[in-house]
Amino acid sequence: MKKADSAHPDRITVPILTSEQPTGTLAQQAFRQAILDVENLRERLRDLRAEQAEARRCYWQQVGPAATAVVAARHALYAPLEEALLLSYFSRLEEAQITGVILGNARTLEDRFGEDEAAIIRKYAPAGHRPATAKTAAERKKTEDSAPEFIPDPTLPPHEQAAAAARARRKTKAQRQEEAAAQADQKQLETNAKTIYRQLARTHHPDLERDPQKQADKTAQMQRITEAYEADDLYTLLQLLAESGPADAAADDVLTRYTRALLQQQTQLKQEMNELKYGPNGFVTASGKKQELELRQLKRDLRAEAEYVAHIGRLLLDTDGLREVLRQLAAEGMETI
């Protein structure tokens, strides 16, 4: 097995198990190795997901209530701010400030807590700065109908489910087309089971063998091939093709194509692992006193933020209080709370 790089302990490396005396053609060897590498990566991804799930559970158990309080306090800011815009009491400059506060609050909720604030941003953002999702209702429906349905992970906390849904909505058209093309390629490969079956049958059909012992061996092998084909077990058919023995140009060509697909799958699996470890919702599974201190500080910060935002919310209920908040923000050079 390939050892981890001691100089870069976090770098993802592919475990490689090889026999001392590889058998078969180069295409067969490469395919077997690719299968092994994918299986090893899948196992590591499963382990990492389990670690991340436990880290996430512990994290939200400790900071979830404090984060929820901040979200509730920030959502409560919208009503008095939007109501103020309906009054003719404020100047145009002050109305622009109020709009900036609303937008800043929406972006804070979206970026930090995964809330879906696209409707607020579309409503108040300047025309040239609106998100790409600002389309007509018909266009949005057409896009949503053509995009693959997003299914939230029920094991995630609500804030993370909202963040994942927001990322799915923000996918560009090019990303969706790329994903659709990859799925089409995979589907096309899976339809080749009949072709692989025919190639194996030509090689292992017992009627083509006169030697009784070899005929018995081919009968047993053909039974395995037929069972795999009837069960639509493409994986087993490919394994049998990789073990088919004598060089066959057609078989090697099929294995080479699948090897390329497996190498692409390895890249995707490694990207998933990196996203889990280092992405916006990744949880570093560190342990010890340092992590405990960081969590305590984070909870203190979130509680202080919830109290401060709630205090601001009370000030906004009065027009003079709102005007004072706007003056303080301007004096501190800040656009939002």
C-alpha cells in the first residue's frame, strides 16, 4: 500500500495494492488496478463521511442554539426596515442606507448561516448587481424544471441543508451541462453490458472447445458470465473480462475505455474528499483543548451577536431610533449591521 506523504499529512494519496507478478495484458492490469483504487477511495470516503458526521453532530450540539438565535434576530430586522421604506419620513440618502442595511443583513444570513435570501436580494439589489437568478417567473420555472431535483440530506442540520440548497440553485448553466454530459457518458458505458457479454461468450463458450477438461472449465466460466449478464451486473462482467486471459484487442479496447472512466471517477472521489475536509461546510475533525476553547469562544461570540442584533431590532421600531442607527453606521463607515 502506498504510504501517506509525511511532509504533507493532509494530502490525499491513492492506496495502491499490487501483486508481485501481475498477470494478463496491460489493459487488464490497468483495469484491475483502477478498480482497486476506486474501491479504496470509496472506503476512505465512507470513513471520512462518518468522521465528518460525528464532528458535525458535536459542533451543532454545542453552537447550534446560539447560531439559531442569531438567525432569528437578524430575520426580525427585515420587518421594521421594510416598513420604514414605505414611509415618506426619510430622505433619499437615508432610504439608500436602509436598503444597504437590508442587503447586508441578507448577505450575512446567506453567507454565514446558509439561509436562502435570494428573494430579498433580488428585491433590493441594484439592477446591475442582482444575482444571476433574478429572472422572470417563467424563466426560473424553466430552469428549475430542467435542473436535476435537489434532495437535501436529512442528517444535516437545517442551516447546512439550506446552504446546500442555495449552492445547488446557484450552479451555472455550464456546470449543469457538464454534469449532464458526465451522467450521459456513464449511462452509455452501462449499456455496453450486452457487448461485453458477447465478447466473453466468444472467448469462453464451451461449444468451441474440444478438450473435455477445458470444456468443463469453460462451461463453469460461461455460467458465471451468464448469471452476471442476467443480473445486469456490469461490475462482475468487467472483472471477468479483465481475467479473460489471452490477449483480445476488442476486449482490451473495452477495458481501456472503462479504465478511463474509472480514472475520472477517482478524480471525482478525491474532489469529494477535499470538499468534505476543506469545503465551506467541511468540519476539521481536530480534538483536544484547542478545539474546546475555540468552540467556547464561538458560542460567546454568537450569543453576544444575538443580543446586539436584538438590541438594534428594538431601536428600529422607532423612527428616531432607526435614524440614530443609520447615523452610527455612517460614522463608523459601515453599510450594514
